[in-house]
Amino acid sequence: MTTKKLPTIKEIAKQLNISVSTVSRALHDHPSIGLRTKMRVQQLAKEMGYEPNQTAIFFKQRKTFTIGVILPYLIEDFFAGAISGIEAIANEHKYNVLIGQSNDDVEREKAIVTAFKNQRVDGIIVSLSKHTKNLDHFTALEKYQIPVVFFDRVPSSNAFNKVAFDMPHGTHQAISYLMEKGHRRIGIINGPKEMKSSKERTDTYMEVLQKKRLKIDMSLVAYCDLTKEGTAEAMESLLSLKQPPTAILAMNDYVVLDAIQYARSKKLKNNKDIVFVSYANLPITQYLENPPMASLEQYPKKQGEKAAELLLEQINSETEISPRNILIQGEMIFHKGK
């Protein structure tokens, strides 16, 4: 079985007895070509089934009009929301989006970066794996002129373009709210220590306690690997304290759901014996019988939109733009049973 070759500009030019450059201009609606010639060229191109050579166009423009996105997990509602925001902005600017899932694995993250580089993407948007410490695989993209924008899980360094939830502001909101409710022993379930958000959460926690002139007890700050087992270990360490917390601030809604389940296994009533507040405010929360008392909405779609806008600004700028750090303000959302 033979495959019919697609017609070329040369073949169209030959049939119409005009130059290749005239055909090219006519197909691109160039003002120097008369209307009659344009119509003849475009009609014949349609009849012959002509398709433009995208590779040649990309080579000429030095762009592929494609951006890569690296996420820890695609199934999480938060990242699904972020993708919606990224694709909305990309589509608006006629860019395609390639998506890679790191599964929170650093080596997988590196492999995706290499694949995107080889695909000649114009830029990359990344939410880092929870274990990523070294950023060499991203800084190496500079020599290929592939800009990078980090979002949500971002590095500490201000040498990079970043879009993230304003963690200090949101954490201050949450802890202040719990204190207004009379809680003085407030526990925190953080993610891994190497994550920037974990440090920001802990630092803000200590600042609020200092301002309120309350004793800082670091045994109330637990860390977990974001798994169900890790959350159970964090809860066990907090509840086994001589003076256990009366309220817990959990890293995200998945962690808080595991924490609530653990508390119930210990015969503790949610939002009565112990109160929970979390980050993210996932859609599923409104359908739960035992939701946390409140969640901090982090606006993932907005984060995705801002990250895409920032990346396209970097891609299309003819001059070097200094790195920007965009912070998205959160909002406390209160659930039933408060």
C-alpha cells in the first residue's frame, strides 16, 4: 500500500505557472498579492489538499508554539484546576500544551525536562516534586533559551519566575482564626521539611505565637510525606503529647481527610473534641459529612493563568525580563459544623 504524498508549494506554483514566492505570499494573505491571484492559489491549494509545513514555519519563526507543564500528579483536583487555567491562556495565544506527571519522583521530573527540551518546547511551567532540592536540570535550560516558571510548589530562590499562594498571609489568617475561637495549643501537619511551603508555614506559626506572647512548643509541628501512613504518624505524635493540640492546621485537604479519619479512630469527634483547618478547599469538601471547620482557598486556576501569562511574557519578550514572584491571596472558606 502506497501513501499519497502531500502536495507542495512548488507543485501549486507549477500548475498555475507562477513563482513559488507568489504562492507562499498568497497563502499567507500578503497585501502585495492581488485578490484574483490569492483566490486562484487558495482554491487550488484546497482542491489539492495542501497543508503548510509546520516544521518549516517553526524553524523560520524559531518557535514551536508549544509549552510543557510538569505536575506532581494529574489526578489531584488542585492540579486539574491549574491545568484549566494554563490551557485557557495558552489557547488564547494559540499555543499547545504538553503535560508530564512526575509522580513526586525527582528522576522522573528530570526525564520529563529532557523530553520537553528535545521536543523544542518554547517554555516550561513546573510544580516541583516534593523531593526536589537541586534545580540544575531547570537552570540548564537557560542555554537553550527555554524559560521556566514555577507555580504552587516553588523554589526558595528569587532567581526564578514564580507564582504561588501567599502562604504566610494565609497561614496567619488560619492561626489567627483558631486563636479567636479560643485555641492555644494549635498543631501543624506540614509536608516534607525540604518544601518551601513547610518552612513558610512553620515560620509564620512562630511569628504569630510571638506576637501573641504565647510559648512556642515545636513538638506541635509535625512533618509527613503526604501519604496516609505519614499523616497517621504525624497525628500519633501530636495526640500522644502530654498536652495534645485542640486544633490542627493541615497542609492540604487530602492530608486533613486522613487526619480526621485517624482522629475518629481514636474516638475523637471532629470539630468538637478537636478542630481542623486545611489548605486548598477542594470541591469534594462540600460533600463531606465531616469536613474540616475551614479551608484556605488557594485558587489553582488563577495560579495556572498567572503562570501561563508570565511564561508567555518571557517567551515573547525581545529583551531579558527580571524574574518575578507573583503571590495569590487566599480566602478562608467555612464549612458546615463550624
